[in-house]
Amino acid sequence: MQGKGVVRFFLIALTLVCLYQFSLTIPTNNIENKAKRYADDCSKNPNTSWRTCYSSYLDSLSSETVFEIPFIKKFTYTDLKKSQLGLGLDLKGGMSVLLQVDLKDFLKSLAQGTTDPAFQQALDKATQLQTTQQTDYITLFAQAWREGSGGKSLASVFARNESLKSRINFESPDADVIRVIRELADNTVNETYNRLKQRIDKLGVVQPNVSLDAARDLILVELPGIDNPQRAREMLQRSAKLEFWETYRLTDENLQQRFLDADLKLRALLSGDTSLAQQATTRKDTSYVYPVGADGKPDSTKQPEMRVVDVPVTPQQDLQNGPLLSLMSLGSNSTGAILAYADKNKIPLITKYLNRPEIKQLFPASLEFRWSQKPEEDKGFESTTVGKYELYGIKKVGGDDKPRLDGSVVTNASEQPDPTSGEVTVSLAMNNEGARTWADMTTRAANSGNREIAIVLDDEVVSAPRVINPITGGNSSITGNFTVEEAKDLANILQVGKLPAGTHIVQESQVGPSLGADNINRSLITMILSVALLCFFMYAYYRKGGIVSIIALLANIFFILGTLASIGTVLTLPGIAGIVLTLAAAVDANVIIYERIREELRAGLPTAKAIKEGFQHALPAIIDANVTTLLTAFVLMYFGLGPIKGFGTVLTVGIFSSMFTAVLMSRYMTEWWSERTEMTYSFPWSATWLVGFQYDWMGKRKIAYVFSAILLAISIGAMALRGFELGVDFKGGYSFNVQFDKQIEIEQLREPLTQAFGGNPIIKSVSTGNVLNITTAYGIDDQSGTAMDNVIAKLHEGLKAAGVDNSLEQLKKTDGQGTHIISSSQVTATVADDIRNSSYKSA
């Protein structure tokens, strides 16, 4: 065999990489077992769910080093989870949501509310086309405008927008206008995607998955173990909120001392000693003094006496002892508007402490705390605050929770170099109303010691630039040692904050944890039985050659799982099906090789020569079979959506791994073994089994023609008369798998559910226990955030009329008791068309 060194190198390299990937599961499992034990104790409180306790424990370790490979790398829990093979929601339970970024209101905003009927018709037609075509909204809008504008220029709609004057004028051709709009739309979609990822962090979900399909403005969000789906829906569909606030400094209104007071008061409250809460400005201290002599002066000849005295608390004392200041470090006079620093995993507890009524009353009534959106970055010099999040205090005016200035006044924002210094800056322009308020805010900030103004997006501070001079013209230049990328990000945030680009759910599914666990068990049993049967057959039929194929088969599984973990693939039920399929293909390659070797042995060739000839002559057939399968996998990956694409990905990895193990690795092991002992490829009973078997297949071809024609006619007739019963994925609607607490007949449910939904639902029995699948098209066009809840309410109404006694809240809980939903799926017409078209193209 040529190239043994190359095969050996890749074999060792793949083994080491996969061992590294799998070794990280050990510390991860240890941490998760501790989290489960903590959740078991924590959830004994009836007001706290097990899932919430479990997630909060793991979230507290998200930025803590929990494992270290000496001299190589340190791992947080988040790092460990990212390095492992993730399980899809169908295997571990959770919620999957596909969101469509709504660019209709975005275009209306750019057009500044024009009443042009051609423009409105183009928007409506683009929205309609989006439900049936796999194309982005801007392209569909351009197509609709060309067809219905009557030759009118698109520039006439957008040129009046002040923020677009530098890029669009009344003479701009439609192609240039569309290019500018598409660029702005892409920035808006990308920033919406980034904001969603940051919002999801607040949900306390372990290992969420968020991905963007930029070609169709779709965002896929997977939330394992989510215990409040309604909160998740509201958060995912909320528009961005951009605000500008005046800020506090640590030196304002004695804030530094107030933090000390809060720390001491918390210590007293948490210890149960309420008397300590009154000593917020003093602490106990001990001192040793000499007793007073006869002359009234200290007598140093006597033994010193210990005395306990009250002394004032200074900012430098006891900073690490209290529950608050042990979690965060205060800023200083030089940190400007930054009041404190803290690690990400400490923020929830700090926020909880600061929001306690007893603590809030210690701070000014006009102060509200806000955390930075991102941690402090490394600025090239040693600092203890790198990687920590910053705490700010925004200043409410007159007790009003609304800011004096919000994103609606922003007309333009862009990154550009300063013509004088060359420093990258962010240029910000506002309308006349905003310019007046901005002038007042910046004048007050500049005259009060060059104070900072916080730019807040979704209650997180994205920047807090210091005001050097009053800005009276509405055009600002924000500096801050930005890189080009940082400046671009801030400009995009300012742009998105002023444009309405909301999201709405076009597909949603939920899988309960019990169903996920059941899927894992069934999948493992299926895979183990498949591998066991394959191994048994290969050894029983091919003897020593079978042992080589068994080793190659096990190595194939090892390499497939390790590779999938390395590239961050999420394993789903279709993915497991792909693995089983590739295992069969790998064994098929070994069968082709071994049968060719046996032919050569029967022809009288020596074993070594037969092995060489067998591998050489079998290779073309194996390559042909795998290349055709690989082409199919590529098509599935390119055209497929969701599980179809996942299946294609696993199949692709499996094919390459199978080729390596079944052909190269098997031959390497075979030649190594044959140099040390005689290789055999059959037992006595299997050596001649089916050898010489003859059957006149061609002679029976007429019978086959007739049989095929009959089957074809029956199939065509069935399709014409009955048609296809499409599932929710292909036609849209809602599907629920409901587990009943007792046996129930389908006919008992049909009439009540038909009345509740206003149409005839499809009800089917599922093989698992008392589980029925209920499918309905009710509310398929409802794009509100409460669409799923509305349908579930109707489902509950129908079940109640059928005599099923359970509350609505219990019905919603995928891990609940009694009659409850164990999984659900929502697919809008838009996604159903996409999936159906993708499937047709893939086929």
C-alpha cells in the first residue's frame, strides 16, 4: 500500500482531535451533575422551578474558569459546552423559533410616511409574494415597484429623507436606490440579529443556538429547556429601544459612601441582625491604650487595655466583606460615569440586591442603574477591570421614566475618520426637535465638568461619550479610541435604534423534556442494535476480515461524532438517521472489497496478492457509490432547511469518514495484520454460500414489467383520487402532541375540537402511550406575539368541552402533570412554502 505514512498521520491526528473533544465532556458532566443536585435542593421551594435553579447555577459559572489544561487553555463552562456535540431540541427538549425580520415598516420609515399609492401597493404585493417565494423582501419590493409604478422613479419616494440626501437624489436611478436601501436593510437585519443574541442571554438559557439566514432575513433561535415560552416570544419580537440619558458620577451626591452604606445594610439584612442596619456609616474597631496614670497621662509602665470603639467607615475599608462589594469593585474619580465593575455571572445577584426597596432608598430617587452591553476590552495595558461589565447610573428628570431624547430623532449615523486627527469617529445627526434637546443636554454636561451622556439600547449602555463642548447644531462626532469595526457597530446601533424593524414568528416548535429523553433512549437503542447486528454479520460471514471491518466501523462512529463536535454541529433525530445510514454505507464498502478478495482467492491467487487486487478493483465501485451519495448530500445542504440541512451535513461528514475508515484504514490494518498472521475472509460454512447460485432474472423480465406497471397504475390512481396528506411543515398550521392522563377515543374529541377551531382538525394516534396528535389551520395568518397562546386556548376550550378536566396552565406545561402538551409546532404559510419548495428542489 502506498502512502502508509499519510494514512498513519491522518489516523493519529483524527484520533487525537476526537479524544480531545470527548475528554471535555468529563468536567462538563461533573459540573452539570452538581447543578442537578443544587436544583434538586433549590426546587423544594414551591415558588422556584427546577429548570430555573439548574440554569441559574450553570449561568453563575459562565465566566468562571472551571477547567484547565496546564500551559494550553483555561475553560469556562460556556467554553466547555461550545466544544462539545450539541443535542437538538428533539433530543433534549426546548423551544425553537424562526423569526422573520419585518422590513415593511423599515421601508415606510425611510420613505417618511409617504402616501404615494404606488409605494403602498408595492409594499403590499412584496408582503404577499414573501409568503410564496424564497427571496428577500427588498428584492420583492423592487420587483413589485417595477411592475406597478407606471415608470415612476423610486428616488421620488426616498430622496426627501434627510439621512439619505448624500446618497440619493431625485436623479438617482432605481438600481442605485435599491442598492442603498438593501445596504441599510442588511445592516438593520444584522443588528437585529446581534440584539437578539444579547437578549437571549437574559433568558438564562443554557447553550442557546442563534443563526441568521441573511438571504431571506430569517433568524433561527433554539432555546433548550426554556420554562417560560410566552416571555421568550415577547422578548424575541420586541423592537429595539434607543435612549440618551444624563449620567451620575461616583462623586455625585456622595454615591461612593452610599454604596458602602448599602453594603453594610445588606450584610445586616442578610444576617438577620437588623440593628447593624443602623450602623451604616460606622464600624466597630479595637484599639490598645495605656491606662491613665496619677498625672492624668497614659502610663506606659502598665499593661495596655483593649477598647472597642465606633469609627467612621471610609471607602477603603471592608470593601470585600459585604455581600454587595464582594461581588463588584467600585470605580474611582477617574472612571467618569462608570460606578462599578463586575463579572457577567455576578450581575443578576448584584441587580437583585440594588433593586431591594431597603437598598434603593439609600440612593437618589432620580438614579436608575444600567449595565454596559459589553465587557471592558483590553486597551493594551495591565488592568484588573478587563473583561468586566460596567455599572452606570442614569439620571431621570423630574421622576419621569421616559428619556429626554430617544432614537426617533436620529436622522443618520455613520463611522468616518476625523479629518484632522485621523481618529475613527461616529457621526450622529438629529432632526430639528432632537437638535434642540441635544443642545440643552450637551450644554449642561459640558458646563458641569465635561460629563458623560449614556447611549442606551434595550436598557444596556452601548457607549457613554464625554461631552467636551456644547453641541448646538444637531450634528455630533463621537470619539472613544474606536477601531473601524467598533465605530461601525455603534453607528449601526444608532441607525437600528431609529428604524422600526421588528420581528414576528413564522415557525415555532416546543418539545418537552420527557419526550426529548424518550427520543434519546430510542435513538441510542436503534443505533446500538444497528451496530451490533452489523458487527455480528461481518464477523460471522467474513471471519478475520470481519474483525477489521468492525474496528473500522467503531472508528467511523468515533470520528463522525468527534468531527461533528469540532465543527459545532447540533445533533438531531434526522442527524442520527444520517449516522446510521453512513454506517451501512461503510459496511457496504467492506462487503464489496471482501467479496472481490474472495473471488481472487477462489481463482487461486495467494492471500497477499488477492488483498491487493481486491482493494484495487473494488475501489471504483465504492467511489462511484459514495460520490453519488455525496452529491445528494450537497443538494440537501444547499436547498434544505432545518432538519433537511442537518441531515445533509451529517451525511457529508459520514461519507468522508466512511471512505477513510472503510478503504484506507481497513487496508492499512489488513496489511499490518497479514504481515504477522494468515488473513481469512470466511468460515467453512460461508466460504461457498451462494457461490455458483444462478437465476434467470432476464428471463423473468416480462413478469417484472407487468408487476411494475400494476404498481405504477395503483400509485397514480391513489395520488389522483386521494392526493397527499401534507403535514404542518408543508402546508402550515399548528400541531400538538397531547398526552392524556387516561385513555380517550379520537371520536370523542373530534366534534368539540371542530367547534372550538371553527374547522375540522386532523386527529391521529401516536404510538407512545395515551398521546394524540392534533393538527389545525386555525389562526395560521395570525402574526401577533400571542398567536400560539390563542390557539392553545382554543385547544383547551375544545378539550374541556370533550370532558377533559385540566387547567390551561397545566395544559401548556410540557413537563406538567395530567393532560398536557408534550410537543408543539407552528408553521406559517411563508415557511411552509419555503420547506415545500426546498424539498421539491432537493428531490
